[in-house]
Amino acid sequence: PPPPHYPLSFEARWLARTALLLTPFPMRLLALPVGALLAVAIAGILLASSPPPPSQGRRDHALGEGRPLRRGCGPLPSPLPMDRAGASGAAVLSQRRCRHLYRHTAPCGPLGRLRGGDEGEEGQSAPAEEPVEEIKTEGADPQAAEAAKVKGNDAYKRRDFPKAIERYTEAIQLDPENPVYLNNRAAVYLAQDNLDDAEVDVRKAIQLEKCKPMVDQDDKALGRSYLRMGSIHHKRGNFSGAIYWFKNSIVEHTFPETSMKLRESEKALKEQKAKEYINPELSAEAKQRGNKLFRDGDIQGALVEYTEAIKRNPEDPKAWNNRAACHQKLYELREGINDAEKAVKLDPKYVKGWSRLGQMYFGNQQLDKSKQAFEKMNELEPGNEDAKKGIDMVNRALQNTGGGGQGASSQNF
């Protein structure tokens, strides 16, 4: 509770007493009412300028802004008072505070828009799905449905897909609320590359599982549905969408094959993006810019341009060989060897590539490989002066090291 408030403050009472003592006795009768009025005025000024009690301010602020009086789930703070913001401002629940209660945010009913379906993990939503037909549960027979499922499993193992679909369909009709039967039938459709029907069944299975109370939801069944959806998108070539569904499957339940399929989709997506980036014309332009920078002595800038040329056209051995020359200038011999090996792998008759590779091997003190590269160069162009010089250089280095293939000094390079 707020502290008690006196009619007169301490300063006002002290001022009144001082004035009373200093006033002659005949004048005290007149000074008493004047001093009292003055004290009351001063006290009023002080009270008006003082802030309200803290507890009262917090309570008024909470009630006026529609904020909850306790921690946890409650209405979100509204920028307007309740009479202006309306009742809806106090009815919105904070999903951050109650995230454990809203793990699955899809509404009960048709799935509608599911994130990551066709656009992948970039955050775009999938196109709106067709409404799912209403599920009728009258006359459900779970025991007979389970028996039909067992027969469907046997047919699936025998790869008798038409019979398996027939049995799973029978199980679905006997127990429409069990998502396991829909998942099983989707697996058969997936084995037949019937992706459209498989996706319809998987989306129904997700819908059924999410519509259950939180305590009754089966994480393994939901993870299996996400895994099926990821496989569908991977077969369609939508690798970003497949990655999204595989990651959600891992969150729900970790199946042994999910991680492997996730890596396959990530690798396929990387290759897909690399292919989409290929443009031989832009690669040639980047290579020309790299040549100019290399002649001007800007080796780092040339390295960047040659790398861009390789990304635009990975099948160009000259771009790989030029980047190897940049690594050679920067004394990055291992990286240069990798690029030179790639160049001669793309074009085994590329004489300059073998020359560069022989030099890089020599600088890295791999004398045997260096000699083989210069001999290959001489084989492609008999009488090539650079090849003869390279072979003589390697032979002298081998003599200095006692005939071993290692130990050449990089100063001879």
C-alpha cells in the first residue's frame, strides 16, 4: 500500500513554526491563519509535483494496456488502451511464450499452404493445396483395418504393388483416422513413381496427425510422413524442398536413412546450382580480365577472376591452368598442383598443362612426378625445348640427392 500522506509536509510545518516564533505576540493572532494558508499552498504544490506511488502506477499501467498480471501465456502487449485496441488485442496468444504448446502450427483441417513444399527452405510458402475431403469415421473397425494392413505389408514385400494398394485402401476405409495406412499406401505409390497420389496420401497423413491432441501425437509417424514428403520432392528434382522436409523429419524422429537422403539432396542441390551458374561466354570474359590482371602483377585479383571463370565453365582446362599459375606465383604449391592436375585430366593433350604440372611438382620436391610430366610433354611435342630443359633440371636434382625422388631444393626452381 502507498505510504500515508499528511495534510502538511515537514517543510510546511517547519516554516509555520519558524514564522510563529519570530512574530511578536500581538501579531501572532493574525499570523496563525496566514501561516496556515501559506503552509497549505506549499504542501499542495509539493504533492502535485510528486510521482504516484510505484505499486499503483504498475497496476494502472497493466490494466490500461491490456497486459497480463502474471508471467507465462497471456495477451500480447497492445500499443493502445483496451477501449481503443479492442478485445482482439487481449485475445492474441504469444507463441514465443507458449511455443511448447504450438509445436505444430498447421490448423486442423485441410493443410492449405505448407512451408517448404515447392519453394524449399528459403521461407516461401507452397502453393495452396486442394481441400482435403471430409473424413467419415462412422463404422470404423480398427482390428479389421490392422489385419488388412498386415496383408498389404506382405504384398509390398513381394513387390506386388497393385495388391498392396488394394489392401492399404481397404485398411483406410475401415479406419480413416489412422495415418499409418495412408503413409504405407504412399510408400507403394512412391515405389511406382506415382508422385502425385503419394503426395496426396502423405498430406492427409500429416493432417490427421496434427489434428490429434498434443499428448496423442506420434512423433515417429509424423517424422515418417515428412520423410516420405522429402523423398517425393527429391524425385521431382526439387532438392531445396526435399532438404526442408528431411530436416523436419529429423526433428520429429531420427530414422537411419534420413541423414543419408539429406546429404544426397544437399549434394544434388549444390550440383544443380553449379550447372545453373555455367555460362561459357561469361567464363571467357572473366578469363580475359584475369589475364590482364596477371600481366599487371595483380596476382590476387587474377586468382579471383580465374576462379569465376572456372565456376562459369568448369570444363575449360585453360582456366584451371591459369589459376595454377597464380598459385605458383603465390607459392601455394599444393593448390597449384591440384589445378594443374585438373587441367591435364580435362585435356590429356594439353602441353602447357603438363609443363605447369612438371614445374609445380619440381617446386614441391616431387622429382619423380616432375620428370614424368616433362616426359609426357616431350611425348606430345617431340623436341620441345621446355620439355628438354625440364628433364635436364630434374636429372641434375636427382644426382644432387643421390638418385632419390625427393629432396630437391626449391631454390633450383
